[in-house]
Amino acid sequence: MQNGKSVQSTKTNCARGQGAVEYLLIIGAVLLIALMVISILGYFPATAGETVASQSQLYWRGQAKPFSAIDTAYKNQSACNDTGGTTGVVIAMKNNEKYTLTLSGVFFNDVQHAVCPYENNTGSIAFMPGQEIIVGAVLPIGSSICANRTTDSPKFDLIYSSPYIMNRIQSGAVKLHILCR
């Protein structure tokens, strides 16, 4: 016995203290590695862009209702016949409802744009239930959509009418990913 304490008791307390220190060191190392991985993944812009594209595709192809956007592409020429020297976005869209819907316009970043069945004249487009149509959206000259980029992800909303209510807005919960090549 030393100073009223047994040698066994002192060894037990040392072992507990050593275990606690080792535990804290392991947690610190795990946190450090996690922070390094997160910072490395966030550093690469391609990874971030791919994440945006994946989220957009998941939402607009499967979860969006009443219309889904199956595919998109930027056109460096007019997407509609009667709009002259403008540019446009081409969107493959589908009506996911059980009744006819009429698409009358789209919004990119809260700015409304005319639509047409691709390479036809602008105007409203009637979608039968389950029907897929390639839609052209007219962009004015000088539009910021796809300006000097390979991809763009603008806020995307639709204006449509159902047999029951006119001029409804479908607001996208996720931005629409557009290939700008």
C-alpha cells in the first residue's frame, strides 16, 4: 500500500485514463479524415456539377408533377419557327396526369418564355394523358441561359391549364439542368 491507496487501484485508474485518451484520439482522427474528404469533394467543380445534374434528373424525370422534363438541350438557333434569330431550349416533356393538360409557357429564373412544339410555331401545346412531346422554349437574344457555359441550371416553372383550372403554375422544387453544348 502507498499513501493509503492500493497499487491495484492506481493501475486501474491509469488504465481508464489511457482508454479515454485513446478514445478521444480515435474520434479526432475520424473527424479529421471526414473533414478532409468533404473538402476534397467540394473542391472539384465537376463533382458538384454532377451532383446538381443528378438531383435535377431525379426530380424532373420522376418526381415532378403534373409535367416531367425527361431531357433538355440548348439550341444556338430558334427552337420555334416563327421567332427569327433567337436561341432556345428544347425540352422533352411528359404529361403525368390522367387528363389532358395544355402548356402555355415556361419560366426560366422567373422570366416567362413562349413555347412551341419543337420547330413549329409558338402557341399552347395540348398534352394527352401520358403523352411525351418535344417542346421548344424561346429565349430572347442576350438571354443569360447557357451564356458561356457547358451546362446551366436555372429555376424552372411551367404555366398550364387543366380541364378544371386555367393558368396554373407548376413550380419546380429543383432547378432544371440544361446541356449547353
